Amino acid sequence: AMVKQHYQNVDFKTTDMAVILQTSVSTLERKCLQYFGQLPKLLLMEFRLEQAKKAVLYTTKSLSHIATNSGFRSASYFSVKFLEKFGMSASQMRMQHHRIAS
């Protein structure tokens, strides 16, 4: 719920999560690794990318708007991370989805 509430804030980081949860960063990292197998910053990145993917597929918003609205400081960084995660650019994914949906 916390990530969902704050993911759009480009300044939201692991330290902010720890403050909200009233724990240390090291404890938060240890617990995330234990329960989710990932560091909290990677969990946040995954959530941001999944939200961006939904927007790419189901809205007509510009990719730069989607990047910003998904918590990315720059559209170029968003593009790199999106490609790494999904194996295609956001524009390729959008074109492919619309071709299949038509």
C-alpha cells in the first residue's frame, strides 16, 4: 500500500520507506530480501514499471507523461529501464498491443 501511495513521487526512496515503516534502511532491506527476494529499491522500480506498462497499453498518454507519472525523473532513464524489463521499448509495446487488439 505504501509503494502504491508514493510511487509517482520521483523523490520517494528506500530511506523514505524506512521512515514510514519506522525502521532502519538495513532492516527494511533485510526483510525485503527475506520475504520478496529483492531489495526495496528494486521492488519500487518493478512497481513503477508495471504501472507504466498499464498506462502504455491502456491509455493514449504520451510516453514522457507516463514516465513522469510513474515516478521516473527522466524519459530517457524510463526508456532504458522499460526496455531492460520488458525486452522492447514502450512505443514498440504500444504498437504491438494495438496491432493485436485491432
